[in-house]
Amino acid sequence: MRFNCRLWPPVVLGSLLAIGLWAKPAITADGWWIDQYAVVLFTASGRLDAELAEMRIEGGETLLVHADSLPPLLLRWVAWRASLQNLQSVAWIQRPTLDRLKRAGALRGYTALQVDDHFFADPLMSLSQLRTMIGEKQLWCSFQPSQFTESLAQACDHVDVQIYRKSCPETLDLAYALGLVGRPKSAIAVYHDGTQQGDRDLQCFRQAGRDVGNDIFVFKWKNPENFINRLLSNPIAARLARLYVQTFQN
């Protein structure tokens, strides 16, 4: 993957539009997921520090960085800037290849490597082999409900199960069915979309977690669904969005 320097001016301009589109009220979150496109936008526009500060103010302690295709130098920069906000950085590999896993495992400034359902759908190696590869880093595992097993979970330092878009009662019912309730080190991951209904669900999730003795890992990201929909409503912004995505096409 190479940067196309001719795309930087529209990327910077697009970032300025996106920053305004993404402004939302503060919602408590445990962690933030930032995709590789947003890393480029915030870095190119000089907004990275401000965005990280906002994440910390909203209660985040963990920055989950989509690290598939970003250069190691840029990834280390993000982790350093995050550390100044007392955020721990985790390298999230979404589309695993052997090279991506090795590269993320060697990154300085990251406390953990996280793999998700794409890894478990077609494992390139065993979790024990992956742990050896990443050395002293923690191994975080994020499962779809159908992928979760006790034996896999035991090999991970942090486990979350992606019960993202269900109501609070449905989420707890599924957690019971999976055997997650009360299990140490296993968090029920829930997605906050920034809406008032999301606020109400979050209150329910927090209380339910306390009642059953489970961690609730609430994370947010700059919701790509809302972002793309808003951009595409403006023809000029839509053109900028297409150029922006092309920057990281493999």
C-alpha cells in the first residue's frame, strides 16, 4: 500500500467536513475504536490530539486502533499521542494476514493485539502460536456469539462477545444462553450509537452488568453508517469521500 500524495488535499478538506458531521454529545464509554481512515483524517487535519482528548473526557481508557494497513510509524505516533491522554492503545487487526499480525505484534507503544471474528472465522494459526508471536503483549479476543467457546476464551487475556445491536433484555438473555454471565475476564461488548435510545440502553446495560457480575465493555466509534449517509447527501462531499477511501484501498 502506498500513499497517493495527490489525494492529500481532498483528504484534508474532507476531514474538516467530517469533523463537523461527527460532533455528538458526550456519552460515557470504556473504549473507542478508531478506523484507519479516521486516523488519516485526524492526523492530516491536525485534529488527532483534540479527538483523543475528547475520548478521554468521555470516560474512555482504551483506544482500539484499526491497524491493518497503516504504516508502523503512523501507528506509533497515534499510540504516543494517546499515551499523553492516559489512553492505552490496542492494535486491532480486522482482516488478518500473517504479515499484518507480525507487524502489529512488533509495534511499540501498544499493550495488546486484538483479533476479532474475522480471525476466528478462518484462523491462520492457533492462539498459542499467536501469543508466542506477539511476545509480552496481551492477546485480546473479540468473538461473535456463535464463535465463543470456553477453550478459546481461556487463551485470551481479555474477552468480549459482540452483542452489539440488540436491546438490553435481548443482550442479557443471549449472555445467559452463552454461559457468559458471571464469567471472569469476559465482557459483554455493547455498541453505543450516540442516540438517546443508546443512552437509555447504556444505563440498562450498566445496571444489568452489576446485577449479574459481568463486565460490560461499552465502546464507541465514529459511526461509519451515519458518516457515510451524511456525506453522500452532499455531492461534493460524496466525491471527497470516494477519494478518501481510495487512499487506503489495497
